[in-house]
Amino acid sequence: MAAGGFSTSQERGGWVLRGGGRWDVEHSAALDAALRALEPAGMRSLSFRLGEIERLDTAGAWLLHRTLRQLAAAGIACDLAELRPEHQAMLEQVAIGDRPAPAVPEPLPPLLAVIARLGRGALDVRREAEQLLGFFGAVSAGLLRTIVQPRRLRFTSFVFHLERVGLNALPIVGLISFLIGVVLAYQGAVQLQRFGAQVFVVNLIGVSVLREIGILLTAIVVAGRSGSAFAAQIGSMMVHQEVDAMRTLGLDPMDMLVLPRILALVIALPLLCFYADLMGLLGGGMMAWLVLDISPGLFIERLNQSVTVWSFLVGMIKAPVFGFVIGLIGCLEGLRVGGSAESVGRQTTRAVVAAIFLVIVLDAVFSIFFSLVGV
């Protein structure tokens, strides 16, 4: 039986199957045909005597397992005897892997598929909102604790992040605001020249930059620059289990990581907004001087006439709110990072997208509110 095979005989205790040789993939075709031809008619029980099997691999174990399963389904009692321990372990592993594949659901009709995707998206938005609201509550509680006990604030970390998100962002914020002022002045001049109202380009620049463009562009730049940095920094700490180590040492990650970053943004963004307003007006004034021959003196005079103090305050009121939201999203997404570098990149991208989206939504809400109150 070196080639692998078996024989059956009827003894006093019932039918017996004696197997031996090599039950492996090389001889699986012959074994498969022989086992399929095994005639269960008249059998009530079958005892497998497999002590003479020299080799058993997964192919042979699968054939044996399949035969046992088919005989059991036919109502024949089977038992294994004289099976070596290593062969028994192989048979058990094959039995564990014998699981039906999950049924593939039938594809939904196109209209129902769209509705299902919308439903899943709505549930995802709900979960995101719940997590954001819960994190907002935790941050608010942490801020209250810090107000009651100012010593809880990590002042060194706060100053470090204030420099990173504020001072180091001045070049990019100033350049973008200056160029946007240039674009507004040039495009406004082109359109207003048709009506002989070039001088009103000053009104356009002043109101647009101070109320909307300055703070909105600054918040978007900060969201892409600092919000992503917060998520990546905290996410890397999550991957290396540094946040868990903080908790083990009795340190609160809210005080150590989150609050210094959020407070730094809340303070830095109004300052960046003021700087962006100045650079936007400077760019618009220079372009108006070059294109429309509006002197700096006339530009400042028209600006005083067209812009009120509320035009400036509207942008400044938005700034700390936008800073808080950007910091909140960046820290939340960083704390949600899993145990891989891929998760860091994914959550960093989500932080930027979510922060910019919420900034634009809040800007629209502020615009509607200030319009309703007559500001």
C-alpha cells in the first residue's frame, strides 16, 4: 500500500476500513476515486483503522474529512482508530477550515443602491457629529479646569505651538493675502471700468478683504498647515503608544497635547487675520495705484468712507471661533489614529478636509447672522 489506498471488510463488530501508504497530493486522484466509490449500502457503522498511513498531507486529510462528513450525512456511524497524533492534528486543522463561504448578496437595483449609499453616508455623518460633540465637551471641560487651575496649562508647550502656528505662518499668509488683494483690485477694476465707477474698487477691496476674504483664506491656510500638523503629530504618538504611556504615568493627554494646541490657535488666528487684512489692503492699494492711478492718499480716504469699524470686527470675531474648530478637528483626528502609518495619513487628510468644510460652513452661518442683525 505504499502508493496509498485502503480496503474494507466486514468483521464481527461491523465494517472496517484499513488504510495505509501515502495519502498525499501525489496519490489524491486515485484516493478520491476510490473513496467516492465506497458503497455505504447496508452499512450501519464503519471503523477507520489508519495506523498504517505513512504520510498524510492536507490533500489526503481533506479527502478523509470529506468522506467522514458524507458518511455521517448518510447516517453511518464512523470512528477513527490507530491514527497518529500528527495525522490527527492535520485532520483537525482541515476540519476547522471547512466552513461555508459567506453568501454574496445580490446587487441592489441602481436606485436602491444610491439610497443605500446615502443612508450609510448619513449614519457616518451622525457618528462623526457625535464624536465631535463629545470631544467638544471634553475640551470645554478641560478649558474650565484650566481656568480654575491655571497651573494645569503647559505654558512651554503653549508658547511653542503659538510660534509654530502663528509666527511661522506669517510668510505664507501674507503672500496669499497680498496676491488676493491684487487679484480683487485688478478684476474689480476691469468690471467697474465699464460703468465709469473705477473709484468704487476701493469699496470692493475694503469690504471683501476685511469681512470675508482675509479671515477665510487665513483659516483655510491654517487648516491645511497647522490642522494637518496637529493630526500627524498626535497620530504618530498614538502609533508609538506614547499617549498610552502618558496615561500610565498619570498624565492627562487633554492637558498635555490638546489644550496647548487649541489655545495657541485661538490666540494666533486673530493676529494672523489682522496681518492678512493689512497685506490684502496693501496688495489692493498697490494694484489700484498702478492700474487706476488711485493714489495711496485717495485710497486711504475712500477706505475710511466705505469701511466701518464693524467691517473689521466681523472678521476678527470669526477668527477665534475658526481657530478653535481647526484645533478641535486636528486633535480629534490625531487621537483617532489606529496602529499603522497608513492610519496617520488617512486621519491627517480627514482633518484637513473636515476643518476646511466646517470653516466654510461656519463662515456662511456668520454671514447670514450678521446680515440679519444689520452688521
